[in-house]
Amino acid sequence: MTHEDGPHGPAPLDAVDPAPLHHAVDELAATLHSYIETAAGVRGEFGASESDDDPRVLALETRVGALNATLYDRIHQTLGMHPDLTAAVWEPDGEEGDPDENELSADVFYLGYVVGTAHENAGGSLDGVMEVVDAAGSDLANRLTDAGYRVGEWAVSRGEAPDFFDEEDPS
């Protein structure tokens, strides 16, 4: 079977059984409810920072991530679709409706890599990765600008996505 056969093919599917999909959603929902109860309880014991790092909270976050992966896999295997169900998207503040024509329509995009050293280079350092990724980021920013987009800012970071919304100006 190829990726173009069965659920992955161009033909509509007959008699799709959504029960396994509903089961995955129910299990995820139950874990999310458990997370809320645990997080509220932990927050009642500790400050925000300590609560973020509490092992009970971290274990449930890991479980939610695993269940999200299970849901993705079940949708992919059953329907052949590639769902984007874990993105966080906030509506802009203010009134909804047509944006002011002078207002810039913008969003944040991330491109991430997990980079390791090769076995034969086990003593090597990952410090040089930032230079390579930075050069690629510069090239991509130029390509976007050449394609007619406005790149307001871009950044390279290690370990987590860059924070473009930091309220404090470091300069």
C-alpha cells in the first residue's frame, strides 16, 4: 500500500467508523480535566514558577502531548488527514471585523530543528549550530522580502521559540 491508497488516497472514504477517534478525544479530554484539577491544586500550594515545574504538572503535560500524538495518528490512519490540532492561536484584541487597510496583517512563524551530533562526532559541540541556523534565517528573511513580504523581525534561539512579545526592552 502506498501513501496514495486507502485513507490517504484521493477518493472519498465509505463507512468511516469514528468511534476510535471519539475514544481518543474522550481520553484527551479526561486528561485535560485532570490537568486543570492538578494545576489548580498545585497552584494553591506553590507560586507560579514552582507550579510550572511541579512533577505532577509536568507528568500530565507529557501525557497530554502523548494523547495529542495518539489522536493525530488515529486521524491520520483512519482519515488520511494531517490535523493541526495543537497550535495555539489568539484572536487579536479589540473589535473583530475587517482590518484597517493601513494595519499590517502579520503572524509569527517558527521553523525548528532538533540537532544532535553524529555518533562518530560524539565529542563534538552543538555551539556551531546557531551560526548555521542564523545564516539560514538571514537567507530566509531575504527570500521573504524578495517575495513581497515584510519581515518585521526575526530571531534564532536555542531550546525554545524566540519571544517576540517580551514587554521589556533589553536595550
